[in-house]
Amino acid sequence: MSADRPQRSRRLAAAALIVVALAVTGERLDLARSGGHLHLFPKYLKLADAAAAGEFPRQRLNDVSPGYLWFFYAVRTTGAGLDAIRSLQIVMAGLAALIAAAAVWRLAGA
């Protein structure tokens, strides 16, 4: 029975981490919706819209991160607005943090 105690403790710690991550993500979403300090780079929005219209200025490609630009492009082609992009970025950042925490947890041998 004492062998179950460390396993249960680890599970409780993992559950607490997930609850905290969800709470923080929820707060960040509320902050973004209320017009908080989370802003998007306007050049990505303009370039993604230009690419969707078939008028992509290739000379500007060195000015931006390709992954971030194509993320904007993919989301904008679905018809999503700025609030949806912000929300999706926040949720994805929260998921990335949880994945990183899980990797560290596993590497630490817990």
C-alpha cells in the first residue's frame, strides 16, 4: 500500500499542474478579449491577407518568421478574425507549456 502513495502523489501533482495551466490560459484569454496588452504584429496579418489574395510580396519574406506567417495564413483563410487568432495562439501556448512540463517530468524520472 505504501507503493501506491508516491504514484498517487505524482498523479495529484500532475492534475494540479493541469488545473493551474487551464486557469492561467483562461485568464490570458479573458485579458485578450478585454483588449489587454496582447497585440499581434500587423505585418503578419497584412502579408497573410495578401498571400490569400494571391498577391504575396516575396521580397518581404525575409522580414518575417515563415512558420508564424503561415499560421496566420492558415487561420485567416478559414475566415477567422483577430480575436480567434489571439485565442488560438494563447491555447496553443498553454498546450506547449503542458507538453514541455510533461517532458521535464518524464526526464526527471517522476
